[in-house]
Amino acid sequence: DSEGGLYVCMNTFLGFGREHIERHYRKTGQCVYLHLKRHVIEKVPGASGGALPKRRNAKLFLDLETSSDLNSDDFEYEDEAKLIIFPDHYEISLPNIEELPALVTIACDALLSAKSPYRKQEPDSWEEELQASKHAKTLVQLDNGVRIPPSGWKCSKCDLRENLWLNLTDGSVLCGKWFFDGSGGNGHAMEHYKETGYPLAVKLGTITPDGADVYSFDEEEPVLDPHIAKHLAHFGIDMLQMQVAENGLRDNDIKPRVSEWEVIQEAGVKLKPMYGPGYTGMKNLGNSCYLNAVMQAIFSIPEFQRAYVGNLPRIFDYSPLDPTQDFNTQMAKLGHGLLSGQYSKPPMKSELIEQVMKEEHKPQHNGISPRMFKAFISKGHPEFSSNRQQDAQEFFLHLINLVERNPVGSENPSDVFRFLVEERTQCCQSRKVRYTERVDYIMQLPVAMEAATNKDELIAYELKRREAEAARRPLPELVRAKIPFSACLQAFSEPSNVEDFWSSALQAKSAGVKTSRFASFPEYLVVQIKKFTFGLDWIPKKLDVSIDMPDFLDISHLRARGLQPGEEELPDIAPPIVIPDDPKVDEIRLLYFRRSFLVALDIDESSVMQLAEMGFPLEACRKAVYCTGNLGAEVAFNWIIAHMEEPDFAEPLVMPAFGEVASSGAAALGAVGLDNQPPEEMVAIIISMGFQRNLAIQALKATNNNLERALEWIFSHPDPEEESDPALDTMDLENNANANILAETGSEGPRIKDGPGRYELFGFISHMGTSTMSGHYVCHLRKEGRWVIYNDLRVCASERPPKDLGYIYFYRRIPS
């Protein structure tokens, strides 16, 4: 904590602050603790221009992690460690090999050297001088007539203008890796080396009369090229005429900025920094910009501000013994950091004058580092726990799921996003219909490429691009498809064909059509533009389009109407099922109880056909859609990639007998928890349908953890029992940080906030790059009457918000 350091229990290896250590001892009886205290000596300017040490305690407990680089030369550490023996508070200073048992010494050493999500690891320091490349003297350069212009460079495989590398063998200009040398890229330079074996490349924009940055792909390190002037002259580059320029562009490069990277980040425009509450940046932890962008948007919503920052004192008071493992504590901590203004302060005038006088500029240590938050929220998730780039939309849904599972107070902030979707399926032969409802949090809007208003320009650009590639000339300026928003909205509302649909009216396969409408309109409407698709080679690609997203949106005409006069419903008859002699339990089969709450096993044939068109076996596509609970072709595609090596991948789908999945699924998900508590996986499935956590646990316990019967129990008990279950209370006290402020179980199932379908745009998240697995995310929010750009630590007033290039848009309801 701010004064007493950190106490680590040597039995459980959990960390506590000074105010919690006594409580933990009384509760558990554990008496041996490791006390860690770090004194930070910060160098501050002295009167004589020297450095005077300023000593202060390191804040190790619940202290927000600022973006200050505590590993830099501006700070020095003094660490103090000792063992504390309760109840007498007997202290043993460390190291102390003579008095301590070997096991205790080993445990202490392991803890002192362990990594943690909030302690920065010191980078590997090395002072080696660059060595001349072994390829420099004998480098072969192709006589292919390539001449590199003095400016206006682009990656030959994408439209990036940053982090460009010139291959010294064939003159190819390609982008480097993302975050390599502090810039962005898609790794095309490395791909080119793997294809050709050409080893050396020089970074464009670093060439000066004194040299250039050269990298050897073969030697996997930066190198010196003693013959760099000769190698550059081969491609028409005169080193004596080159000057370093930011982003690899010369000062006289006046071509318009049209690439996503330039437009979305508002490059080339001097933006005014913003400071104060709500204008706090977040440090990029290595491809964590997707998290930063989503959390900035989330904490601009009043309901989330009230739930976590408004309840911060109570959340902290009732936090568990290990607050680093509590969702609500981490959310409150992050929200406080973003909204308090303590970590977003303008520089003092004296500091600015001093920087000008010394002709140097030190970046301000503003902003926070969400290291501990990311470590907790991504724990156990194979993707979010990595340092790879991720999809912001997937992270948003992951966050909403955690909010649902960790209630705080009587108000669930995720209620503002939840809405009901009515799906109407009609049999084309019998004309009978079926209406179903499901819960959703995002409106996914397709991109209507066929409705582009500049088709002639796109055709001309494509011809010029191909000619330039064939002649190895610089590519023409990008022409982006312009798509009307109205066309995308129309594509969303149009019926989709469901071929090979099994009709319960005909008791046979038929054709059908499906339409989706809003059964309710949420308080905040999140719209995702489905820019990511798959090419003919199954490689994910991104549609670089411009959509005229409206500031004011009215979707009232998409209101669901339910069963209409004259319509006849399809009989509620399940399709025939095949019961195997020896059915094997598959962990995915529990998704039989998908979010539509249907008992009938309708497989979304439109998703099946989308996958089949990619070349996958038809039966494998049906199995993928079934096993992923009809959640769409993209989710089913991920299932196919994960299971395509299995021997029964293309075998016909075998569905379990009705009721069999639930009973066998409990075994598949694991044994019943302590005190007969339901498996967490089953609880998560019901929560994902929109029900409260307590209701899900109560239903599962009442039905002996039978998922099918639990769903029936929820629908047949409109007024669940209000009595408190001691076993349930005990579990909540242990597993939830804020057990004393939990909301009481709702009696009506998923809570829906309905209202008018008129909205106003207040934020959007944009993506730069060719894939969700690479590139960069930026968030724009409208605050106090003007747009603000949140680009990791950089928070500035936006001059030209690129509303037409967004990926996820946030709308708030307009009061009627």
C-alpha cells in the first residue's frame, strides 16, 4: 500500500496491504509473511544543476500504474525484504541463510525474483556495437532497372507509408513488423525474405550522408553495411542528398494523406493535447491498443462511471483479501485512473521554458498503464492473455460477459447494451413461420460493396494498380470504395436465404428465409461494421471502405412486429435425430442450448452455405454451425480451423437424444464444485443468455446441474424464491469481491431496457491494418461539444474525426 509495502503469505502466496494482513491472519491462522517494501529514489534537479535524491515509498497496493518509466535513469530503487511472524510481529531481515530453513529460503528467493503484472521488467541491456554484415561484401544486386524515388514511398503489398524497408537485392519497398523500431507494419519485408532469401534491407527515412539503418534478416539483427553508398546508388539513391524525415517522408512530400494510418490518426495535423478528468491516456503494453480503445469508450458511459467509480469506496472496502484477482476492484481502479484527472495534468510553464532553453523535450509522464487490469481480465483466455493484437469487438463481448458474471450494486451497467432480436423464419413451401427471440449486445452491419457510388473510379484505380505492379512502378494513390450507410442498413434488414431448411410443417427439408428485427431498442446501440471477411484463399482480409455514418440514427422502422394476422406458425416438432450406439461426449454439445432458447435443433443453413462456399465439406460445415450454437459463420469458421485435423471431421453430424446432452454435459464440464455448487462453465452459459448469476446458480442447483431442466426451471418460475441459501452466500463471499453490495436476483430473467429507436453518435473505434490480428486501434469520443482522439497515451482535440472509417460505433438514445 502507500505506506506499508506489500505482505505475501508464505503459505498461499497471496499479497495483501497493511490494513488487510491482520484480517487474513485471524481468518486463516497463517503466521509467516514476507514483507516487501521498495523505496524509490527519484532524481530531481538541484540548485546547482546536479541531482538531489528524493526518497519516497513505492506504492505497491492498489496504486495506479502511471506511464512513468521507473526503470529509466530518472529513478533508483532500494528494496527491503523481511519475514514477519504473527501474532508477535517478529521480524527477520533478508537475506538470512543461517537462521531460516532451506525451504523458506527457496520460497523467499522465488517470490523476490518472480514476475508480476504490475512490476516492470528491466529490459535486456546491451552496449554491443553493430557488426558488419557477412553479406555486405558479396551482396548480389539484381539489374532489374528499379529506381527508388526520393519521396512518396509505399509498401508494394499494402498502402502503408510508415516503417518501410528497401531490400538491397531487388529494390522491393515493403513494410516491417508492427512495433518493430517503434513503428507499424504488416511484416511484408520479412515475408519477402522468406520467399526470396534476399538478406539485407535498409529503412527508408533513415538514410543520411552519415549512413542508414540496415537490418539482416539472415543474421536476425541490425548490422553495418560498409558498402551502403554503393548499394543505394544501384537503385538511384544519392546518400549525400538524403535527409532524415519523420515517418519516412521527405519535407517536400506534399501528396495527400489517404491511407488509413494517416487519416485515422490525423497525421500531419498539429493536435492540441487535452488534460484533466476524462482525458487520461493509456499506455500500450505491446499490442494492447484494442483494450485501451474499448475501455476509453466504456468509461465514457455514465452507467459504467456510476457502477465502478461512483461505488469505488464501497468496492475497495469490501474487496477480497487478494484484490488483484477481483474484477470489480480492477474496474474501479482503472475507471478512477481515467476519470479522476490525477494522471492527466498539463506541464508547468517553468518546465516548458526549461525544455526550450535546454533544447530538449522530455515526454510528460501522464497516463496510466493497465498492466494489472489486462493480466486479470485476460487470465485463462488463450488470445487476450498474449501480446498479440486482438479484435476489439471480441474483447468488448468478453468484457460484457465478465460484467454480467460480477454484479456490483443494484444496477448492472451492461444492461444499457442488451437488446432482444426477433428472428422470423418462413418455410417457402408451406408459407408457415416461426418467431424466436435471442439476446444480443451488438448490431452487426454488413458492408454493401455492390452499392458503391464510385464504381468507375474503383475500376480505373484497380487497372492502374495492376499496371504499376507489373512495371514495378510506384502505386497510384488509393481510391477507397464509398458505401452509403442506407445501403448497409438495407442489407441488414433484407431476408436471407436458408437453403436446405428442415420444415416441421412438411416434415422434410425445404427452403426458407430468415429476417431479423429489434424486439427492443437498447439504451446504447453498438454498431459493428463487418469489414473483415475471407478471400478465395480462405485468408482473412479487410474491406477498406468509407461509409457515411450518420450523426443521428433512426432505426424505428426495424421494430419487430411479432406474429401477424393471417400468419400460421410452424409446428413445434423437432427434426429426426440419429442416436449413436455409443455416443461420445463432446464438450461443445452443451451449446445445444444456444442463446435463442429453442428446444428444436434448427441449424442456420445460411451460415452452413457460407462455409461450404469456402470449400469445406458440407457435413463439416453443418457440424461447425451446430457445435457453435448458431452464432454465425465467423465463429463456426474458428471451430473448423481447430477441428479440421480430426478423423471424423467430415463425417455426418450425429445429434444426441433430447435431454441426453444436459446429463452428459455435466460430466464433460467437470465434477460438481464444492458444497454441490454448479460448474462455472454451466453458469457462464446461462449468464450469456442474459440472466443474472444468482438466478443461474439457483436454477442449476434446483435441477441437479441439468442444463436443460435448469432453463425450463427459469421459465417456469417467474417468482423465484427470495430465501438466502447459506451455501450460495458462502461461495459468493469467497469468489466475489463485493458480496455485501451484490444486486438481488431479478425475477424476470434478462433485464431489457426498451425505448425509442433514435440515437446520436458519441464515439467510435477505428482499426488500421489488414487484419484484426495486426495493425492498431484508435478511439474517438465526443466530449463537451467536441471530438477527442484517444491514441494510447496521446489524448488530443480532434480536428478531422474520420467518422467514415470506423469499425465499431457507439450511439446513445435520444430522449423523446
